[in-house]
Amino acid sequence: MSALNALQVLLVDDNQHMRAITSAILQSAGVRKIREVGDGGAGLDALKEQAFDVAIVDFNMFPLDGVEFTRLVRNSADSPNPYLPIIMMTGHSEKNRVMEARDAGVTEFVVKPITAKAILERLNAVIFRPRPFVKTDGYFGPDRRRTDARGFKGPYRRATDAERAQTSGDSAA
């Protein structure tokens, strides 16, 4: 029996064929609880009706796209789960789109055409290697850094890093 059989997945994509493909991949991996909806607004409604372990959303939808869906999940006062792992799917892998999704608070990113390997790798990442969440004035979501920087000694890049370096005895470059 699959370890994923208890996982509850919200699948948000305006293309019914892409939902069918993604759902088939998830089912072949053992996921049995999949709720499919056709746009970001319906996805938000579904989140208010039911608890999900992960959401897989398309980037480009109308009237509410995946980026705005992610922003609302992360930042709305009435969001039922701002910590929900969100995997973004898109046929457009331009750097500005990836950065926009990342800056909205997407947890993982996969480029279409999707493969079973890519979807399962992203699921494994959000389940077995969750990143801590960060809250700043302009961002709430998973830590965007992909490496462990605990021993990092500089150069510092933020204005507040010079203050931190002075109080801790480090030298800021």
C-alpha cells in the first residue's frame, strides 16, 4: 500500500485534460483523495470547505490565476491554511514567471509537460523536506533559499546585515 494513500490533494487547473493527466499520475502513485477544480476562485472555496495536505495549481488561469491564488492562501486574513504546500505547474518557464511564483509564496515549481517523476519529486520535497516559513514586510511563504547557510560569513547583502554584524562581532563586507 502506498504511503501517499492518505494524502489529500487539491488540483487546480482550468484545463480538464491537464487535470486528468495530473490526477492519473497522482493515482498511480497511490494518492486516492484528489479534488479537482477549474480555477483559483474555486480552489479558494474548496480550501474553506475541506482541509488539504497539498495544492497543485496551474500558473495561467482565468479569472484567478495560480499566482494570485497563492498570494491569497498565504496572506488573506481568512485563509484556512497559509502554510499549505503549493506546487505550481506551468508551460512557461521564463525566469520572470518562476520568480513571480516564488515571490508569491509557491513551495515548488514544475514545468509542463509534466512527468510522473517531476510531480512525485515535488510531492516528496514538500512532504519529506519542508522548508521553514519566513515572514517579512513584503513576503510570507517558504524560505526561498535552497541551501543551508548557517555557517555563512558574508558578504552581507541586506542593509540590516551591517547592524547584525556589528552586534555579533562579525565584519560586514
